[in-house]
Amino acid sequence: MSDELAPSATAHHPPVSFTSRRIRVVAAVVFQNDALLLTQRPPGDALALQWELPGGKIEPGETPEHALVREIREELGVGATTLEVLEVDTHDYPHGLEVEVVFVRCALDSMAFTPSAAVHAVRWVPPAAIDLSTVLAGDREFLKSLGALGR
């Protein structure tokens, strides 16, 4: 192992390859009547207890659509049908995470959720009632386009 990759060498000054790596994630845009589905992240990490559109990481070799179906099954225990990609956006978090978010409109085969440990809470909220200060920063611009208001 080279000294460049040793944990002590990367603790304060990570190599450029680590800080510039952008991960791809997919976010489900699900409406029921006029309300949008949001999930809350569990406690314990840098983004703990923030609300987000459900979804997650796109694995290597996966399309955003396949990732969305997999993530919804894993997180909420229901099936999903993808309908259309609505937007692709990027966001760089202060703690170093860089994401590309693919927002995909979809339909769910059931609203009888069985949330996994990755979901702390689930709620339906009209876009205009979403408090953007409680939402993941990577979802905020997209939610603004749906009518959410900054608070």
C-alpha cells in the first residue's frame, strides 16, 4: 500500500480522486392526489433526519430506472413503475459528498409501505407546504420547481 492511500495520509488532505468523485443517485417523484412522497433519513450520519425524495445510489451497470425500482423495493417494500426522467441535477455537500441526482416520476403498486431501517419516517406533503430547510440540499432546487417555498 502506498503512503498516499494510508488512512493517516488521507485524514486531513484526501487525494483529489477521492474528493472529486461524484456519485449518481436516483430520486422517486411520487404524487398521491396533490401530495408528494417524502422519506426521512435515519439518525446517525451527516444528513441524519433530513427529508428527501425516496431513492438511493445507482449501482455500477444499473440504469436510473432499474435503481429506482430496486431502491423503492428495498426502502419501502413496494413495487414501482418508472414513468419519465424529469430532471438531472448536481449538488456538492459541504462535508465532501458530491452527487448527481436523477429525478424520475414513478407510480407505486401499493401505498402499504414496510419501511426499512434506511427510512426513519414517511409522509405525503403538498409541494407548497414543504419546508426546504428540512430537506436534503440536493433535492431543494427540484422541489422549488414543483412549488416548494424556501423557509
